[in-house]
Amino acid sequence: MNTKNNKGFTLIELLVVVLIIGILAAIALPQYFKAVEKSKASEALSLLGSIAGAQQRNYLVNDKYATDFSSLDLDFTDENGTPVSGKASFTSKNFTITLSGENGASACVEATRKAGKYGKYAICKEYMSGKLGCKDAGADKPICSSLGQFVAVACDSCKSAS
């Protein structure tokens, strides 16, 4: 008796497994990129919250908002590690942070995303109300709507993302 004991997989079985893995990866990859972008937006929101708090403290002391970062009680460095002093904006790893608006109810700080997978968008936070805003600037893949819980209200005084 000649019995073969074939151990292993056929070519068809291997192709089916590879096909299933490819389909699952195609479904999961866009969700992964959105999750990464949400984490970058969370980084910007944390920074905006710190700046808005510093602006509120500055307003209580000087009765006006600071027009540059050197007037705030926080130390900032740009993406190269250079201290930001006497400037109204600086560039971090993922965002350009700008003090914008006037010394009124709509004064805000804005984080504009550098060109990325989802294009350019801006997140801003008003100093007085604490309202958050987000707007996509011609992005073919809008991200603001998927930020959901982070962004509640638009900030009209932030204009640099348009």
C-alpha cells in the first residue's frame, strides 16, 4: 500500500487567505489614518487650550490679549527647538499656531494643519467663550466632520485656512 500523507495547504487555500487579508486591510487602513489624524488634532487642541488659558490670564492682568507669544506666561519653541519670542505665530511638527482675532469676544488662537493626507484644515479656540471651531480648507477628504466630539462650534475670526 502506497499512502501519501500530504501535509500543507493547496495553492487555492493560500490565495483565498491572502485575498481575505487584503480585503480586511483595505477596509481598516482608511480608519487607521483617520485615527492618526484625530490624535494629531488632539495634540493641537491641547496646545490651543494651554494658549487660551495663558491669554485669559494675560487679559486679567493687562486688560487685553497678547499679540505675540512673548507676552504669555508659557514658553514655546518651534519645530526646530528655537524659542518663539516676539512672534504672533510659530510652526510645530504638524501645525502652524497663530494668535488671531481682535481684543473682543471673537479673539482666538488657531492651529492650521500642515499639508497632510487630509489636506489643510484649521482648528481654533475662542478665548472668552472657550468655543472650538474647525474648518476644512478645500480638502478633498474633509476631516473636521470626523473629529466629532472635539469640535463643537465654528470660530469666525480664524481666516488663515481659507
